[in-house]
Amino acid sequence: MASFISKIEKLLDHEEHFDVINFPQDSKYQIESNHQLLEQILFNAGEKQWEIFFSRLTAFFEMGLLIEGSEIQKMFFYGQNIEKKLPKIHFRLPASPYFNILKTRASLFLRKIGFNHLPDAAKMVCLLIRVEENRYIVLMTKQAEPWLQLRCESLKKAITNHDYYA
């Protein structure tokens, strides 16, 4: 009986995370299109501050997640920080080389973490970047090729600069 109840609680707990997050449905938010600004994101030298670096990406992407281990540490959506309780990741993220940008469809990634009804998910591309052993930056954008490729190159320069000078 206890096993059955714990299974139900697990199911309800997983569903609860995203029903309580109110994502903006109709946003007039515009991402910053200047790739040079992305490449020149400033940070404090002498310290790796991935949280600060991540927060500065808000202007350049529609959605972002900062993941450490199985925890989503920070999240933004159309320029707004999401402050609600965020879910755990119940699957293994790829152990890719540091700073490589992996691309997939955003709707597939978001469905895996429980965001089944996220506005614009079908129109977005998901970029997954491993920045430390168990830390990932996940970004989503509606940009299409060839602009997406330019955005990825600028992002890689910004991340490399951040890591090199930190």
C-alpha cells in the first residue's frame, strides 16, 4: 500500500511543478540581435560566475535554464526570471566536451522535463552547453539558420572568454 501511495505522490509532484508556473502567453519581448554584444558579455575577472553570466544571456535568448546536477538552478522566459520552485531533471544530460553547443528541438527537451504546454516551444531550437562537470546552460531561441549559426558562434566566443579570463 505504501508503494502505491508513493507512486501517486511522485506523479502528482511531477505534474505540480509546471502547473504553478505562469508563463507569459502574449509577449512583445524582442531578443537582442547584435551578436557582438553577446560576444562581449562582461563579468568579474578572477572568479567563475556562471550564474551571473547566465543571467546576462536573458537579452539574447527567449528561454534559458541553468542546470547543476539534476537541479534547475535558474530559469528565464522572455526576459522574465522564473522564481517558482523548479523541477529536478529525471534523465541524464549528455557528457559532451565542455563548451560544445548541442542542438535539438526545444519541444523534445521541454517535454522531458515536464513543460508540455509551453508557448512557442514548437518554434524553438534548444542549445545545450556543458560548462563544468555537472553544470549546463540550456538556451532556447526561435532564430533560424543562418542567424542561429551566427548566434551560436557568438555564444561560444562569450563562453570561452568567460572561462578563459575567469
